[in-house]
Amino acid sequence: MVMTRDLEAATVALLRGMRIWKVEMVGLLRDCLWKPLLQSHRARFSLCLNHQSISPLIKVAKLVYQSTKKRAGGPNCPVTGKRIHGMFNVFVSRYTRAKGTFKTLGVCFFISVRSKKPLGPTGNRVEKKEDNRTTLSYVAFANSECLISDAAMNPTNTVFAYLEHPVSEDTLQLLFEVSNSSNLEKSLEILIQDAKSDSGRLELASKRILPAVLNIVPSLTHASHHHHRNHILSLCFKLLRNLCAGEAANQGSFLELNGVAVVCSVLRSEAGSSDPDHGLVRWGLQVLANVSLAGKQHQRAIWEELYPVGFVSLARVGTKETCDPLCIVIYTCCDGNPEWFKKLSSDDGWPVMAEIIRTVSSASFGEDGLKLLLSRICLEESQLPVLFSKLQFVDVPEGEVTESKDDQFSFEQAFLLQILSEILNERLRDVTVSKDVALFVFGIFKKSVGVLEHAMRGKSGLPSGFAGVDILGYSLTLLRDICAQDGMRGNTEDANDVVDVLLSYGIIESLLFLLGALEPPEIIRKGLKQCENQDGASCSSKPCPYKGFRRDIVALIGNCVYRRKHAQDEIRNRNGILLLLQQCVMDEDNPFLREWGIWSVRNMLEGNDENQKVVADLEIQGSVDVPEITALGLRVEVDQRTRRAKLVNVP
């Protein structure tokens, strides 16, 4: 036999499954708690009470229990999930639903009730054919002045045993009635499905479901049982997300009831946690994304709650699942308030974008929110120079010597150019690139050419895995698409101005020099036998740092000379015609090189008689034995009469 006056120790013993033998209610607890409860129910209880005169200062119940192997049936423990044996019994001949209020000491008791008519799942009496049987009804007493109904506190709703601020009975009853369920989890799941349709959202709006759900969230925020809390919160966020998907009434109620602050409070708590629930953060951001579509007032409420610290902490969660909806929230808010785009490039705002890019560069992304955001900030608002400089690689350990110029670029910068290249390629007709952005990209290209001094032959396309090589490649593809915009839009004046500015800064000269410094295409290398090594590369020639590098240079030249006679003339004046003709061959290291080479030669000759004459005057000087042709027993000869090449059999 063990006796204790420590209410906390008694509760722990109770949850561990020790058998309660009898309960002795003493002092103030008996007078202030149990007697009012019995009177409010008008029930007759049989209690084993200690009627001795004890000082009123004793405010705890004396639980007398024994440690014995004798087992008795009981409910499952909400903590361990094991069955609790030997719960103390309070026998009643009549039980009605509790409607009164009383003050408690904050301990959760489970009471076994005997009733002639057991309670149904909704708390009402149901008829049963069996005779008197003992049925379990679970009522939680917490730090509150109200009782939660039996339907709310059934064994599957164990999360309520851990609430610091319990949910009101009216809120739960509304959810149960609308969903026709007696379990909170099942009720939320049913309502989530109902809110997927327009008619369902409208009906739930008329029944005021959104205020009820918002009433639950703060109660769960400080619940002690993390797993149950996050599960119910996730269901609440999913329901709020669906309710606010285009339904103006729900979006308005969400703002009026300060739902933005409620959801942001949970998000900040998770973002600051050492082990955040990524799913919970994702669904919370999806709620805000749907709410932000309602208008400027909703957008301002979200912006004021999260900018800039909240956005930075959420970006640092570091997963694809959370970054996608975060970008949509930021883009939607800024799209309705264009002046906020420039805030994201300011001293206060750039950490937001920097963290997003760092996260996405390592975790990838799956939605269009990031592309929309970067397209607007970097291309349309011309803030690329600011953001690119903020992503500069500066984490070189002190004292380390950086021998390579590749160290001046970061992977985040390369990733930024990669996304912008994809955006521009997908939206050539929609995105307008300013002169400042075009010149900035050209400056990056010229700065990154230095990686060729120590680059090896690339074994893959972009991304290559080397920041400097990726910067070189993506700046090249960006320039290619910038110069292609005038052709896509019918030769508009703005696009022409951008290309002409690039031409005036010497882009043709730079490209021809770079193309001439590269080793010839593979088929020409084999024929010329410039070196006796296996690769056949000369000592002065440079290999392509990634597969497709030569093709991208040729494509950019072709776009620059499209219907621009002064650019065509520059090709001829710099002896680039023969160099471009050499690119009209197949090359394993440069897919589609032949097609881009033909396109470039076509643009170079179109409407330019001087260039056409240079090509017409070219003569075949001789033939070269190509290994592939020789292996077939053939060789190339020049017909002395026609001066054309022909294949003949090897004797």
C-alpha cells in the first residue's frame, strides 16, 4: 500500500498503469470540487471519503493505491498507448451531460461511469438491449472553467488532454454537427474534402466553419504533446487553405479574425525550431498564399507580419516543399504592390532572396513561384546587378590561397543565372531585358572567360558542377536569348537597341576571338592531325569546358548578325567567314552544332553581297584523309576539271 499527498506524483503513477484502490477526498478539495460537481449533476455517488477533521489548508486529494499484479480493465494511456489498469471507479445510477462550470487544479482524470443507458458518440443516451453494463465515458478536467463534452473527449481525441487553453464546447460541437462526426480528426478530414469544391466552400462559409477552425489553432499552439499537436494543426491548415481558395467570404473572415497573425505565429515557431515540421510550414504558407490573392489589404497584413525577418527564417527551413509556397506568397504580395519588389533588393530585403536562392540551389524547386519572382526582380525591375553581387562567394577560409579565378564566383550566382536563362528561354515574347541588364550579363561573360585558362575538357553539359564554368555557360545562353528577342517580336526597336549596344561594346570581336582560340571540331581535328597525341589538340588550343560550349558561341554570333549589315561586315573584316564555315559540321561534344552553324552562315550572308562573294571565291585546296572514310576503303579526291570533291575506292 502506497500513500501520497503529491498530486503530480499521483497522476504520474496513474498514467503508468498502477491500480487505484480507493480515493480519499480530503479538506478543501472535497468541499470545493467534488460536492459542487455532484450537486450539478444531481447524481448519487458512492465515494470512499475520509470524514476525519483535517485542516482546510490541505488542498490535494489523497490517492491510496496499491502496487499489485492484479489487473483490471481500463482505457488506453494517451501518452504510452498502453492500457491503463485499475482506474478508480465512481458509480452512478444516473448521468447527464455536464453543463456547469467549476475551477480545477489542472489534472486530467478519467472517470468510469455506470449508466442504465450508455452515452452515444454525440453525448446523447442510446438504448441498448443488454442489462446494466459499465460503459466508459471520458471527461477531461483541465485549467479551464468549462467541461468539454463526452463527444469531444472520446479516446481518439487524446490531444485535448494536453491543451493549455482548451477549445470551447460550442466550437467543437459546430464542427461535429457539420461533419456528422464525433471525432475531431475525422471531422477535419471530412471538411477538408468538402472544401475542395466551390459549392462546398460557399456552404461552409455560411456555417462559419473558418472562425471555428481559427479558434482551435491558438489552443494547439502550446500543447505539450508535439506529435498530436502538429497532426491536428496540419489538418486545420489544410482546411483553412481550402476554405480560402477563391472564396471571398472566407478570405474576409480570415482577415477580420486576425488569422494572418495566428498562422504566422505557428510558422515563426516552427521556423525557429531545431526540428521543424516541414509539412506544417508548407500548409501554413499555402494558407497565406490563398489569402494573399484576396487583395492589397490582405497582402499588406501578410507583408507586415513577415517582412523581412519572418521571410528569412522561413527560407532557412531549407526544403523544396516550403520554399515553393514561400515564393508564391512573396510574389503575390509584391505583384499587388510593385514598390515592394525594390525592397527585396534593398539592404533589408536582399537577405530574403539570398536565403531563398541558397535553399533552392541545394534543394531544387517544383513550382513556378521562384521563376515568377526572379523574372520580375532581376529582369523586369533590372535588379540583377544588385542581387548577383549580394551572392558573391566570400566564405574562403582565412589564410587560404586561391590560385584559380574560378573562386571569384559562387554556386548561388551560377544557380541564379541558370534560372534566369530558363526563364528567358521560356518567355522570349513576354520578358523585356533592359540595356543595363544585358551589359551586366556581357560583363559577367567577359570576366568568366578566364576559367578557360585552366579548364579541362567537359564531360557533360550545363550545369557542369564548377561555378566558374557554369557562370560562363549561362551568361552565354542568356546573351543568346537576349539577342534573339528582336527576331521573335518582329524586329522591335527596343530589342534592336539592346543588340546594337552589345555590338558597340565589342561582343562580335570577343566571340570570334574565343571561337578561334578553341580547338577545331572533332571531325576536323582528326583530319588535320594537328597533334600526335590521342586527343589531337594543339598546344595553343583550348578544349570546350562543357558539352555545347562551341554551339552556344556560334548560336550567339548567328543571332547578333541577323539582319544587321554592320555586324555581317564586322565578321568579314575580322576574317571570321571561314571560321564560321568550319562550324557547319557534326560534333559529338556539341549537339546541334551543324544546325546552328548553318543558321549563322545563313544570317551572315543574307543581303550582304560582299560576304557572298568571299564565299563564292573559295576554292578547294586539297583533300584530307578522314579515318572514318579510310576505314570504309574510300578516299577523297578533288576533280581537277570541276574542282569538286569526290569519293573513290582505295586501290
